[in-house]
Amino acid sequence: MDERIKRYWERLDKEARAAYDYANKAKRGSFDPEENVEIALAKDLAERIEGLLGIEGLKDTIRELEKTGMPREKLAFEITKRIARGELLGIQDVEKRIDLAVRVGTAILTEGVLVAPTEGISKVVIKKDGGQPYVSIYYAGPIRSAGGTVAAVTALLADLARRENNIPPYKPTREEVLRVIEEVNLYDSRVARLQYKPPDEDVETIYKNIPVELNGDPTADVEVMSTRDLPRIETNRVRGGVPLVIGEGIAQKAKKLKKYVKELGIDGWEFLWELKGIKQEIGDKGAVDAAYLDGLVAGRPVISYPGAKGGFRLRYGRSMTNGLMAKNIHPTAMYLLDSFIANGTHVKLEKPGKGAIITSNDSLHPPVVRLKNGDVVYDPKDVSQVEKVLFLGDILSTYGDFLKSNNPLVPSPYVEEWWRLEAQEEKDPETLEEALRISKEKNVPLHPKYIYFWKNITNQQLDQLIQYLEKAKIEEDRILVDKEAKEILEEILVPHKVTPEGLLIEGEWAKMLLANMGYDGSFEKLKQAQGEILERLSKAAGVEIRDKVGVFIGVRMGRPEKAKPRTMEASPSVLFPTGSTVRDLLKHKEVSVEISHFLCECGNITIYPKCELCGKRTTFQGAKTRILPIQEMVQKLKEKYGSISELKGVRGLISKEKIPEYLEKGYFRAKYGLPVNKDGTMRFDAINITLTHFRPKDIGVSVEKLKELGYEVDYEGKPLERDDQIVPLYPQDIVIPESALDYLFRAAKAIDDMLVNIYGMDPYYNVEKKEDMIGKLVITQSPHTSAGIVARIIGYTDIKGIFGHPFLHTAKRRNVDGDEDSIFLLMDGFLNFSKHYLGASRGGTMDAPIVLIININPKEVDDEVYTMEVEPYSLEFYKATLEEKPPGEVKIDTVGNHLEDFPYFLFNLTHPQSSILIGPKETTYVKLKSMVEKVEREAAMMAKLKSVDVRDAIARIINDHFIPDIYGNLRKFSRQEFRCKKCNTKFRRVPLIGKCTKCGGDLILTIHKGGIEKYLHIAIELAEKYNLPKYVRARLELVKIELKHMFGEEKQSGLQDFV
């Protein structure tokens, strides 16, 4: 292990455990539900599983098997079998053994981090049908968090447990098979789109043959129609877990499942080889996939169509901020896109993968544009003068993204780093003359800097260009050509000026054009050359001219970047019930609420686990409805600590025991303007962004401070002395938004106040300014997990996202394709989190830090990080891209080959940016408040892009967003409820008295005419302005007629009425 990592981990462990001990000391004799910290510290997989499932007796066995090098899947299968047959844990009841065996196996497969074992599996039971027993596994919605492979394997685990107890296989009836087919189709069409919806015959094959019953809790209000009231299925409602396991699990991941079945050597799963509709694991070469364009949302523009000229050119490489699906583009491209794409914005894209977080990189090929005066320039400085974007520049993707998503490699354009490999040169030539000399001396292609985008035109267009240039005025570094040549010059991206005399190409650009075309006083060599366009150019130029175009990738905007405090409805400061929609406790004299009852031996009845009168712990008596003198309680707080403007509570408690937070905690949160989360913590949510290296100047921290935090050398191993050196990031360090730093600073002040005033302890943080938060520990957690991870703040930026190491993101079972996670102070979690506050319903433990990982083990993270490359690309790699080989067939050294080396600092850099802060920090989508403004700006921006078919994009927005929204609201209008203005009670029908039957208040509609019609007029004007196809305008006319019939005539409005 690297000594730096060893010291780093020791430091994290020491600080985290010291905080843990301090919090435990504080909580003894407190008003909290428990007198100890309720987050279990877990140093490895074995401890996480025991903590997550609340069991003991597995650690030693799991660790012993891990030491043998047993793969994770085999470990899960072996432990499942041992528990099922009673060797482990010593459970006598067979049904309980099978249930726990499946849960433990699932927990091992999900690294003891996800909630799938506890929330995704409701129960595993043994049913009997006429005396014949069979195993039934009940799934719930959170099974989706496990991923398709694990969801599928849970059924295999249940089968293994069944076999160990000699229970016969499940035999479905014909009606049950038809029920599941209907259920899968209903779920996909009415509830949520499946990532993969198998054909009906495959669903039938799976369900007829699977040895255990796939069952589940009802998760949607939608009911089956043709297969109702089946005796062995308890509900007619759609059971969401069943379609998820069948579609996204067994059907989609059949290939992996077959591998496990072979390894286990078990029968009963032969049906996997009969499935017809399984998608290919590797896509087709050169395939164009426009699926990313489905479901366009108004205000979120299309950036480029699949393969469209002028879009983003895919380039392979690693920067400080890409990988794990994150991509880079040139900062100028962000501004040319009217800042709809900013640093941290999510995009959907054609390949590789389906989504990505975008950050800037100024080392990439810049955009090329036509200005309003007709000039064509590279990397324009004033984007307001741009008329047309001819080329958006590069989008930088890692090889690992292709390997993880199983996309065939796409042909790389001829780029500088490829040329350096062929020419065996460390530096790029500074002039065209030098480039030509090197090419001729070493017999290598011309450097790409001095090549134009020739593959954008045809041979016929090349011949036309020759004709134009033969009539042009040509000097050594100056060409004046007729304006008729403009279209072709723009296609191959030749910079030029528009003059009264014609198009002027000057300097190196003119020399390049003539050299590419082999001009030696005439163009005869090029005219006589035969073959494809690049072949002809190479023959004429006397050096090889390679393809600089490569492949253009389709992209559209997804979700805007995000960084803001986690709030619940009405932003309460304390988990204390108000019993009404008026959340401010200061506005109540008394409240009637369902709340916990505790009895003290002194006879006092209280709502807290500790007696306010004698200070002893109390005994829980259950939850009851009682009236609390809240005005009196709040007055005592004011007298003790001073006045506050408001103190918001929650309407009611969602936990089983209804234990409230100690009211004083809410006072100190309110004092600093802090909301509370459902589990008692104060969280900040932000989008995940990849970071493997950084420059100190970018993250608001001095070199001296970094040295205090253990940073000693830069990525080349040189001593850290300057703030512009590139430094490798430690695996659990994060760089957070400045707004998060301010939020956590206020949270630290609130926690110190709690420690002093509620717990009688000394303050823990002692911070005076927000910069003092640098070096402090936090817990980071993703929503679908039950495990938090310790992280350390080392800097901040004004970008709305949390920069973290790939190993940190994958330890949370996340990547960087749009996922967002939370951070909260370590002491906040230790002091304020309680399981007693969590919801009693399904999913209650999701996003709760049941266990805490102090040090990340590289072997216990999601395997996506293992696909990231750790070496520069070879010449063989670039050649393989031209053949569009499957990524798995290309030899590239990846993280997965170095797990024994603790590979945190192995990530290479091929395209380091000069700064991670260049480019817009907030998307225009967020800045614009009205939909009209968003759509107008979106349409105007798309019209400037050569890579977008504006008419098609607007038509898609109308068809995919506006019309479904209008019809959806119409349906809701006809089925809407009525609400009491006074007490908020809802009624399906208006009572006969015409007023609220509870309080006599007036009733109002919950859905209004304006909400239904809000997009119609915008849609109609867009259809007219962009001359959309007749069928689109006809659909809008039908919608207009339907609304007219429902609401009557109205005055025609224009766009200006909505501004």
C-alpha cells in the first residue's frame, strides 16, 4: 500500500472515531431516543452486512472465504446455501432461514451498501398449494436500486435456498402466466418505462419455468383487467417488483445469469437459452441510436442529431473531470449554446452510455462558427456576433465509458496525441513547414492541426472547390476566392473573411489549404488523382492526409445542475408535529397530535425518552393523540435562548413510535436558517462530478493548507510548492459548492450550540468563518443506500456539483451520468440521526446512514470504476477504433488490474484542462423563469446550430411534452378532488351541503383551467413560426376544439401575453 494512502486512512479513521466517541459521550443521559450513536461503524463488507441486516455471526465466515480470493458472486452463493441449510446463524425455522439466506446473499452482491436486501425484498415465504410447498419471493419497488443483474440473481438465490431444503419448484397456472404478461405490459405503459421490456413470449417462458414464484407488494393504483382475482395472487394491482425483476433483471441480464447457472451446475434454468428477444450485449458497428431524443422536454434543447455534421466530435481521452460517464466539452461551446449547458449540467447522448455530466476542458478542439458578417472563425471571443455554429468542437470520453456500456468503439478522428505516437515526437510542430518536414522525413501523416475536415465533403464538392480555386487569386499566404466557394469552405471549416472582392483566406490557413490540396502552382496532381477524397488529397500533397472528422455524437440537454439544501415540505427545522398545515409552532397556542408517550418512575408523563422533571430515562408507553401546550413550550425556549422569527415543525410524524425530536434542536436550526431531514440530519444535495486531479488555485485553498491535509507532491511526484501544480486527489476528499460550504458552516455553528446548550459539552467545530470548514469530515450518501461514507472537504468552487474521486462515487454505487447525492456533517450524523425518526412504511431505511464506511476498500465498490483506463492510449488502440472493435477486445490497462495496489493515484491524464472553473456555472434553463422565455431562447439557439433539425426538434417538443401535458391535465381535471380552503381536507365529490363536512370551510378546485391550457397557445405559435408539418398543426387544432367544448370560447392570446 502507498504510504500516503496509509497515513491518509489512519488520519480519517482517527478523526472519525474521535468524533464517534465524543458524540457517544454527549448522548449519555440526553433527550435523544437512544443514549448512544445509532450509526454503526463498519470497516469491511462483513461488518456492513451485519449492521445493515441487524444480525451477528457472519463476519468470521465471510472474512475467511474472502481471504481465499473467492469472487463476490460465488461468496454470495456459498453463504446463501450455508444459511439455508442451517450451518450458519443456527435458525431452526426453515422459512426464516430461506428469507435471511436470500437477504444476506443479496447484501453481499450489493456490497452491504444498498437497501435492496431490506427494502427491495419484502419477504420470502413458503406457500402450500394442495399440500405441495413452494417458495415465493415478494419484491418491492426498491429492488430497482440493486441493478438488473442483482435483481435477477435474487431469484437464483431463492432457488438455491429452496434446493437446500428439498422444497419442490413452483408450478404456475396458465392464468398466473397470463397475469404476469399483462402486468409487465401495464407497468411499462402506465406506471414507468422499463429499461428493457421483453416480448410477451419471453415473459411467458420465464414465468412458466422459473423454480420460485416471483411475487410482490402492490406498488401502483393501476389494476389488471383480464386476469383478476386469482386465488394464489393476493392483489389485482400492479406489483412493481415483478415486472422489474423479469424485464430489467432476468430478461435483460440473461447472459450473466446463464454464466452463473453454468458455474453452479444446477438444472431448472434451461429456459434462459430459449429467450428470443434479448438485446445484443454489444451494439452494431456504426449504428445510429436516436433513442436519446425520445421524451423531449420544453426548454431543454437538442444540441446535435445523431451523426449530424457540426455536432460534437467524439474524442478519446482522460482529463481531471471525465470518466464514470462524465464528459468534457470546450468552454466556448457552452457559451455558444446560450449557456443551456453549463458546468455540471446533465445531458442525454447517443453513446457511450445514455447520460453524462458535462464539464469544460479548454484543451479540446474549439468550436468553429460563422459570424453575422459572414466571416468564419475558430473559438470566437464574442458569441453575440455568431450567426451559425458550424462545428461544436470535441466531446471527450474515456475508453472506460465504452467498456462499461458495451458500445463498440467508434473511429477516432486523427488527433494530436495519435500523431505524436506515430511520429514518436513529444511536441507538436509549431509551423506548417515543420509539420511537412517531419511527415516527409519520418513517412508519417501530416499533423492534424494542419489538416482540414475533408470527410465533410464529397469528391464532387472537392472538384468544385478546385474549380473555384483555379479562378482565385493565390499568393503564398493569401487566397482570394469567389463567394460561391463559401458553402464548401464552411463544410471543411476553413477560416476566412468576407470582403467586397470575395472570400479572403490568409496566413497559415491559406498555406494549409494549398498544402492539403498539393498545390504547386496548379491543382493538376489533385485533379488527376483517383480514389476516395482522402486518398486523392494524400497523393497530391505528397504526405498522408488522415480523417480529422471522426464521428459526430448526438446530444441533448437533460436535467440542470443542482446544488441546494435538502428540504422537506414547508422546510421544517425540527421533527416535531404541529397537527395542521400551519407549520410554524410560534403560531399555535396548543396542538392536537399523535405523539409518543413515555412514563417516568417519578410519575411524570412526557413525550421524550428522558424526564424533564427528574432527568431519568423514561419507559415507552406507545403513541397516543394528546394536546400539547406548544405556546408554553416555545415561550420557555425564548426565555432561555432569546426570540426567533419562526420555528417550523412537521404536520405529523411518520415513524412507528411517533417519537419527536427534542424541541430545542429545532430552535438552533431555525436560528441559523437550517432545515431538517426526515432522519434528523441537515443535508445538502448536489450532482456528482468526477475529479481525479486538481490545481489548488481552482478550489480556493492554499498550498500550505493542502500540506496540512497531507498533500505533499503533484502528479509527477514533484514537491507541492505552487498553486498551479496538478495534484492527484485522495480517494475520500471532495470539493464542494461554495453554497454548500456556507450551509455546512451554519450547520457546524448550530451543532456547537446544541452541544453546549442541550448536551452540556464543549463545542466541537469552533469555526469562525466558512473557510474554517476546509479539512472537516462529512458523511456522503446516495438515496438508494443504507450506508454513508466518510469524506473530507478540501476545497470549494462556484460550480453546482460535488467533485469526488471515482472510487468515492462508486463506493456509493453511483456514477456520473446525472446521479445526485447528499453530504452532511459527521457530527450531525452521530449526534442527530436516529432510526426512531424513520418512516414505518416500505422504503423507510432508504437514504438513512444505518452503517458508516470510514475507509474505502477498492475491492468493495461498484465495478464501473474498474473499467477506467490507467495508461495513455497506444497506437494499436487508435487502429482498433477504426475497426470499431468491441472495447473488451482491445488491450488497455484498467483499474481492475490493480486492485491489490490500491490504485487511487494511477489515473492518467491525456487532456488536462488549464482550469476546471472555465465556462458558465448556471444553466440558462434555471435563470429563465417562464416557459415562454425558455422555449423562445431554446428555439433561437437551436436555429443557430448546423447539427440540429429545428423543425423536427420543435415538433418533438410539442408531441412529447405539450400535447401529453394538456391531455394529462384534462384527464386529471375530470377526475379531480375538491379541497377545503380552511382545513385542507379533500373530497372526491362535493358534499350535498356544498361545504367542508369537517369545518364548514369553502371548497375549491385542485386543478384549474389555466393549468390545462398553459402550453396550448405557445405550441400553436411555434407550429406557425417554424412551419411544422400539417399533422402536428392538426393535432393542436383538435386539442383546441376539445378545450373549447369543455370551457367555451375565449379570447385568442399571443406569446406576448405570457411574458
